[in-house]
Amino acid sequence: MSEAIVIRKSTWHAGFHALIRSLYYSRVTVHGREHLPSHGPVLLLLLHRNGGVDGFVYRAVWPQICYTLKATLRKSLMGRIFFNGLEIARSDDGADASENLAVIEQCVTVLKQGACLGIFPEGTSKLGPAHLSFRSGAARIASQYRSQRDDLCVVPCGIHYERAWAFRSRVEIVIGSPISLDATASLGSIRKEFTIALEQVGANFPDAATQQIAERFAYMATLGTSHSYATVLQQLARGIPAELHQGWDAWEKTSCGRSLFLHQGVPLFPLRHAWLYVLAGALMFLFILPGVIVQALPLSVAAIAGKTLSDDTNVIALWRILTGMPIALLWNLLLLILLAWNGSWLLLCGAWCSSALTILLWYRCKKTLVVAANGLFHRDLREAAQKLHALVLHSLTS
């Protein structure tokens, strides 16, 4: 097998995934870039949370990363458009796994060429409270490589979504410190080191209820501050202060039975007069409405696909992207052809500018409208909500 085939570098996928990130998520923040070497060979250990979308987002760390991925993802033309990498046949997908040892050899070859290889040690994803069991593939690759050369840099990466499935939500990537590997280390000790390193860049909770409240607190901590969502979430994973539990219990008693408006699962209230937020939200809505109308077809298809095709929360965003992106590209190509054919260049420019405004303002507009609605219809809860927010900030800084 030639080197070009093994590495599978793809300018198309690097650019396409960048487009997906910029359209679906409002902000992708990378923490710890200083831990990345300037060149390979690099083995990235990647926590897996949000289905195939994780691969699109992690590419922000290293655009020409070479992933290992399920062979089933590239069976169709559409799959090959969205995904590239070294294909692994998995027996639990009904595939023949007899060639997986050869894939490990290919992974080692990729690393020898100085490339960046991305591995998802969990094998599959889940948006649950803790990481799934780590498989041995990454440790085997590292062990085999280290038996031949000593220049491998192994770096763990975690990924934290404010609202993994939500359109125009935010996501943060945490890059951990490189892992030092002993050339004589056993496979078991390498797996143990990998597990410890991955847990340090992730956030594990004892149950889904604790995870949910921690995610709410982490998002609340970012409101009006420079706090990192991922950093706060990791802090809360080490233990939620008792005063926060008490504060949340008090809030639930106060707001019980009220149909509050939520943003990222959290009820937001105005800091000043509610009518200021009503005005700001209305203005932004007027700016984004034309773009929503122009892009109604791909937005509708994506929304329907997310509801009807996904069987769990960790694949909602993936189905939205897999359906919405092709429709959006074809629809906008059709707009270009029809309007350019008629010489309606100003109309085309207006359609695309309004679409860009929709993308840029969606997150802020939704957030502002939530604040305005709660300020108008639940103004009596404003003081209690602000008290809870202050308690969260105090607990995190004390």
C-alpha cells in the first residue's frame, strides 16, 4: 500500500468540516493548544460524545488529522463525502473484523510518516454522565510504534458541548498534557495511562441527574463572565458544592409549576428593564427572518431529520448535518443559477447576506428573546434567578 493511500489526507474534508463547524456551531474554542507539537508523529486520543460530529469539530485542532473510523461510515457516496480515514470493520456492526490487525499496522505506518492520527478509544459515543469503556486499539498502536521508534507524541483531548444537538450552540475542546510513554511499558500499563489522561480532559458524573445540573451551572457560570464552560464543568465533576445543591433546590421550589423559557436548558432573566431586551430581540429577529425564509428548505429538512431519524441525543446533530448540508448546498447552487441567469445579482447578494446574518445572530437572538420573555411573563422570579447566578459565581471563585 502506498503512503498516499495510507494517510488519506483530504483538503476537501478539511475545508468541508470547517464549513460544517462554522455553520452548525456558533463558536468552537480550543484550550491547551500549547500542548500540541508543531509536527508529527502525533497520536490524538479523542473522547467521543456526539457521534460523527465529533470528528468534524476535532478537526479544528489539526485540519489534516487522519481518523480511524467504522468501515460502515464510508460505504455510500454520501458517507465518503462526509468522512475519511482508515476504515475499521467491527464485529458488532456485522462486519468482518479479521482485517483489524492490518489496520493497526496501517496506523503505525501513518505515524511513521509524521502524520497526526486521531483515535476514539471508546469506539462509539454517548452524551451520558461518564465516558464509555476504553478499548485497547489505541494502546496497541502506541505500544507497537514505541517498540520501533521513540518519537511519538500522545495527546489526550476532551470535547464539551453546551448543547450538543442544538443549532448554533457552542463547543469547547480541551487538549491535555502529552503522555510520556516508557518503551518497556506493558499494554496494560499503557491503557491505564491513557485512561487517566482522558479522564483529566473529560468530565465524569455519577449519574445523569448530576450531569444535567452540573451542565446548567457550567452554562450559568459563563453568563457575563470570562469563565470557560469546559473548565467549570470539569470543576463541578470533582464535586458540586453543597451550597449549590441547596440553592438549586430553593430555586426549584420557587419556580415550581412555571413554564419558563430556556436557553441551553437554563432560564435567563434581564439584568435591566425587560423592554430593552424585547427591543433588541425584536430587532435581531427582523434581521434574521429574511435569512430563515431564504434557507427555509434546508433548515426544515434538518429539523425534521433530527427528530425522525435519530434514536438518541448523540446523533441528532449528525442527522441534521447529514441531511441539511447537502440540501443547503444544492439549494444555494440552484439560487445562484436561477438568479444569475436572470441577472438578479443584487437579489442574490441580498439573499446570501441575509442568510449570513441569520447564522451570525441566531445564538444571540434566541438568548435575548428568552431573556425578554422571562422578564415579561415571569418578572417575579428575576430576583431569585439572579441570586442563584450570584451563588454559582461565588461558589466557583471561593
